[in-house]
Amino acid sequence: QVQLVESGGGLVQAGGSLRLACAASGNIFSINAMGWYRQAPGKQRELVATITITSGGSTNYADSVKGRFTISRDNAKNTVYLQMNSLKPEDTGVYYCYANLGTAYWGRGTQVTVSS
């Protein structure tokens, strides 16, 4: 099993920046990839960005965040980050950290609110 703890959410004005962090603990050596999903009120959870852990650090982004968000990893700290710049009101939602070990694990989420 893996435990995921998110931090860094908050309230920011449109055009501002936030950095989310997700610290993993437990069976971290079985993690293949990590990433972030978000869920806005009344909408389904959607992919934001993912990064591989086992090789290369390949990244994948939703079209809506390309060029504004950057996902990165610090393997020494077992932590994945999401740098979010040029935030828009439509980025508002609960952001969930995700780890893929063949089975998906989720954090509890952190609220991001972007005011117009």
C-alpha cells in the first residue's frame, strides 16, 4: 500500500500561481507513475498531469493546462509537485494526487480556488 498526502492548495486570483505537493509513503518502490487529477463541482474527475517514476520521468498533460502547469518529481523526497501558473477560474476544484502501482491509490485532495 501507498499513502499520499497533498499540500499547497488555497485561494488565488486569476493569473496567479500555486504549487501543489504530494508526498508518498509506504510501498513507494512499487510506484510506476504519479500524477494529479481534479474535480470541479458537478463534474467528473479529470486528468491534469502525470509523470513516470520508474524511468525517464515522462510527462503527460491535459490540453487545458499545457504551457501553464508543470509536473515534476523529487525521488529523494518521494514527492511529486504541480506548479500551476496563469491560473484561471476554470482551474478551480479539488486536486487529487494519484499513484499507479498497477492498482490506483488516491490522496484525500486539496482545494484550489481561483477567483476572477
